[in-house]
Amino acid sequence: MYSPFLMDYQKIPFPDAVQVLAERYNIPIELEKDGASNELFSSLYKLHDIALELYQENLFSELGKEALGYLKERGLKEDIIKQFKIGFAINEWDQLVKRCKDKGFTQSQIIKSGLFTRSDKGTYDRFRSRIMFPIFHQSGKPIAFGGRIFNNADPAKYLNSPETPLYKKSSVFYGLQATRDSIRKEGYVVLVEGYMDFLKLYQGSIHPVVSVSGTAFTMKHALSLSRITQKVILLYDGDKAGGAATERAGWVLLRSGLIPSVVRPPNGTDPDDWIGSAGPEAIMDSIMKPIDYIDFHMKLHRATELSGTERQQYIMSISSELKNINDGIIRNDLIKIISEKLKVDEQDLIRVINTQRINPEYDSKQITETNNRHTFNSKLEKAQVELLQLLSNKDNKIRTYVIDHISIELFTNPLFKTIS
């Protein structure tokens, strides 16, 4: 059966698998998402397709000559630029909005796309004079952009799309649509912070990699990764800010039941610069020998050198994090490791942990997959979905019963008939 294969192989929810098949075979299917009409979502996807095409046209035209030169100067090859559909937004206020209005899109659709800003004087392109990095849904559709200033001293070096009905930054990765299979094959993922970090590693044949694209790593990010792998190697910037971000992401991963480890670029560099100076082979060697997250954490805080009040504060701080780990096996393993490294009695550490409060924001049980959720419109379609889910059940008795008692002619949607 097609849909269960997609669900198992691509690790996407059932409704998304149905949607992918519908698009592949050009079969119309009416879906409703987040209470909005399917028409809205269709228009938002089309607007992003138009923007993607325009930005690519700009980059490879005379208007984008300087931007293209900058990308190549940064070490990106043209095939990578084209593969990830990098583009350029020219320094005009209304190039994209004119094109979208010419295509017949309404003002409401244009505003909801996140590609534009509005003032008393009108509607304008959000991105101007920026190199554009499209962010794709795992199905391969563009859903947002990150724009980088490259030719002036604008303090806002990066400008990302706002959250829209299509784009929820707390659960979306840059590059996952291209690297998901490599992550599954290798059994781990390298997590980086920036677009260029991702692109340079990918170009260097380090393919099991994704980027959080400049946003904070969240429990929803971790949930997305958990569908593909359990091992996450954090390769953030080597400066102080990168260390702090690595620390935060590591705890999120542990709270989510994943296994974090760390690679640190030398001398405060970022992965982009590091791979440029040391080469991909050296980076890959480090990726194959990451340090355990707790070792990184203790080294970052010089935990074994602390004494007195500072040592006590460190133990309280790490105990607070341990309290928020729901998985008892992971928590107990960490307690054993930490007590040995800090030379603290294990039972004493447990007593300190028990005095800490659970932060409700960290309760992984509360993280639900509500973003980008499809619902089928009619009771009839919902019933057909239920039948398809029974047909994909691993229990052969259930599948056989449904096959024996349900006629394929009961499926009214052509796609559902194809899947069944």
C-alpha cells in the first residue's frame, strides 16, 4: 500500500502522506487545515512559488550579479545554489507585490503570506536587497524565506518570514526536505544554526544535517527529529553565544528522550568558517567523535573546578534540569554519570533533584502535533480515512477483516481508492 509506505519511509503523518500522493497523481482532494479553507492554503503555496521563481530569476540576471558573486565568494558552488533555489530580492519596494497582483491574488491572500508588509501608504515587499534562502516543507513546497543583507551595514543581517498559516518556526528545519533520507540511513543528524552552516556542510558531502535557521531549538523541533533518528550532534557556533545555545538545545533533546552529543568549532569560529579553513574531512572526523553532552556541559561551566557556593549553585542548576526529564531511564543514567563526575553521593543528588519544581513548559507530554494538521471535511471522508488507517495497521487480522468486509467501491475519493 502506498500511504503506509510513505508514512514509514518519510516519517510523515497520515494526512500529509495522502496530500503528497494527491499532488503526485494530480487527484483533487478537499482538505481543511487549522480551521482555514483549503483555498487559502493553496493560494499561500502559490504565492511562495511565485516569490521563489522571481527571486531565482533576479539572482541569475544582471540585477543579481553582485549577490551571486557574494555567494560564490563565500564558497558556494552554483549547483548547490540552484539545488536549494537560493535567490535575490532586489532593492525595490513592490517588485513581488506587483507580480502577485498581476496574477490575480487578493489583498487578504497577499498579506497572509508573510511576504509583504503594510502601512498607511500601501503594501510593500517585505524582503529587499537581500539574498533569499527558501525554507521548504518536508514535502518540498516553499513555505517561508530567510533573507540576508550582504552589501551594507544594516544591523538586521537576517530577516525571516513571520509565522503564517504555512510556517511555524518552532517545528520547521532548513534543509530537511533534502537530507531526511541521509539522516535515516546514517542514524544521526548534525544540527547547525545557520543557512550557510548547513549549505557548506551539505556541499562538503556531510548530508545528515539540518539547520534551525536562526531560531531557538524547541520541543517541537525535537519531536520532528525523533521521527527520523534518536542521535543528535549539536554543531553550533564556537563562541560564547553558541555555547549557551548548545547548552539549551541539549537539555531540550534530553527532555524529549533523544541522545545529544556535541562538536565545538575551534577558536570561536562557526561551522561555515571552520569547514572553509579545515576542510570537510576534518569536520567529519570531529562529527564521528563527538563529546557527550554532559561532558560538554561540565567543561562549559568548569564544573569540576568549582568549589563552595559556586559548586552548590551548579548542582542546583543541573538538578533543576534533571527534574524536567520525564524519561526515568535517561534521568537515572544522567544522575549516575553526574554524581560520579562531580564526586557527589548519588542519593544526595536525588534528594536535591526532588526539591526542584517541574517547569510545565518543559512537559513533553504537552507537546502535540497541532501545527500543519489536516482535517478531512465530511463525515464520509473521515470514515474513509479511518478505514485506510485500519488497512495500514500492522495487525494482519485487522487488515484481513477490513479487506473481507469492506468493498473498495465504498471509497468515494479517487485517491482513497488508489491507496486502498
